[in-house]
Amino acid sequence: MTPPAQPRPARVRVARPSTAAHGVDGTPTVRTLNGMSAASPSGDQNGKRVLLAKPRGYCAGVDRAVITVEKALEMYGPPVYVRKEIVHNRHVVDTLRERGVIFVDETTEVPEGALVVFSAHGVSPAVHEEAEKRNLRTIDATCPLVTKVHKEVNRFARDDYDIMLIGHHGHEEVEGTSGEAPEHVQLVDTPEDVAQVQVRDPSKVVWLSQTTLSVDETMQRVDQLRERFPEIADPPSDDICYATSNRQVAVKAMAAECDLVLVVGSRNSSNSQRLVEVALQAGASDAHLIDYASEVDPTWLDGVETVGVTSGASVPDVLVMELLDYLAGRGWEDVQEVTTANEKISFALPRELRTGREDKRSSVR
Ligand code: SF4
């Protein structure tokens, strides 16, 4: 895997969208802030400023998964069952639950013949078989970039490789990916795992990875694997997805200037947790993961001038706007967006839902 190039970030002072103008269904409106006047080009007079990372928030796979559930509700009516959280975000899950989605842990909890959507993190073939046995109607919202890794597992398993899957124990994506060829895959999470894995033929070993890891940490694990297995093959293309690496590059670009970085995201969101770690490694004095602005501990802001703000790939931007409102209320009105990439990727909906009139964006944003 090639670590992403460090681009020169573009930096502009931005108007902060007002949360008063949008709920989960609304399009943000924009109002200009006092601290953005031309009279104070270097920032707010009190030294307080926010650096806002871009890209942040929803990736193409999450948007597709949320639209999939919304379309399923629209076309088939509630209840729509979803196996596991459709994406790892509390706000998204709660909003969809209010609209008639029933989240279950396993397909055995879904009534025979009902409709079930598989989450963006992907499922193993065993889950598909179980659903078929129970005559469930299924829609698969697995992100195409996760499916790509599943296909790589199948290809290397067919060629009888031992596959070192770098990822986190217990993560749903890893369970789905390993399940493609459990007899060939060994999970490598920690340095201790590297020491313990066993291979049959050191010339037929490949490493693949979960899509939402820290790029730097993954490369450390690859180096450790390569010390044990010098002939280990690289994946045919990067498994850590564009959205994960882009959000890490953006937070790295601003972290060293930040006294505090606030990452909006849920505890079970791997890519959000990685953003906190990357921010600290890149020089932020402090960093925290929060689902909502209300979770900010006011003591975190003591003595702070520059606050960095970003969000994980499953986070609707409305939650970031609420955080900016919270900060503005405490004197952090000057918001500068630090842009390291402009993302234009989108994925087609699952075949069962294509009507020729696809919505371009999910309404839970
Ligand atoms: S984080 Fe990456 S792999 Fe996961 S849903 Fe988004 S685009 Fe797909």
C-alpha cells in the first residue's frame, strides 16, 4: 500500500452553517459570522479559532447504505429489518429506527419471509446462506470497497495463499471478510498477533486489510509481518479506503496547530477512533471522540485557543454544525476550513432499488 501523498492544504475562512435552519432532512443554510470580517484577517481578536477539516463526514459507501435503507422503507414500507447497525453512527441509527427500521444482531431474529438489509460493513457467505434458508428477502448494502476486499480474499484463497488480514478483533467488517475463506485467513491486530501467526509456505503469504484502519499503524504491522515473511505479497490495490485515508490526511494537516481536536463520531466507528489517534500522533495537544456537541466537557476547553474539528465517515454533517454552534457560543466563532482533497466519488444503489430516479444524497445528513 502506498501511503497517501501529503498535499499542500488549502485554507479558507468559511461561513458557518446555522443548525437552526436544518434538522435531519434539511439542507443547511449559511450565515456569515462576525469573526470573519475583513477587519480581522488573521483570526478572531480573542485568539480563539476553529480549524475545520475537509474532507470529513459521510463517505460514498455510507451515503449509499443510508439511501438503501431509506429507499427500502419507501418502496416496501416499514418494518424494514437491518442486520447490525447500517453504519456505525448513533444519530443515523436512531433516526432510521424512528422511521420504522428494526435493527437486529442476526438474521435468525428476522421473521421468515421478511425484508432484511445487510449493513455497509459486509457479511460472510454463511450469513447469506442462513438468510436464504429462512426465505428472507435481502438487500445487500455492503460498501463496494469492502466487497473488493472480499473478492481479493477469494482470489488468494483460490490460489492457496495464507492471508494475513490486518484488522481489529471483533469488528463486523473483519468477521465478514474472514468468513469468505476462514481456513485461509488469520487476523493480525497487534504485534503479538504477528508473532503468533503460522504459515504453511512462506513464499505464498499475502497481507490484506480492513478498510478503516490507521494508514501509519497498518504499515507498521506490514513491516513486522515482512520481518517474519520477507516474501509476503502486497494487496493488488490499497485496501484502506479513500475516505479513511483522506480524513486522516486532513486531520494530520491541522493537528499540530490544535490545542484540542474534537472528532465527531461514535465509539464503535473504527475510522472515527483512528482520527483521534492520528490527531494525537500528528501533534494535537488533546483529542476526544464525541457523538454530540452536548458531550463536550467544558474543562477540555480550558486554556485552548485553536480547536480542530473533524468527523468520521459515518457522521452526518448536521452534527458537526451543532458542534460549531456550541463552540461559537463560547467564543470560537472564527472557522477556517482546511482542505486537503475534494471528494467526488459516489456508488450506484443495490440493483433491487434502482428505479432510474435515484436520489443523489441521503436525507439523514
Ligand atoms: S469508510 Fe470506506 S469502506 Fe467504509 S463505507 Fe466508507 S467508503 Fe466504504
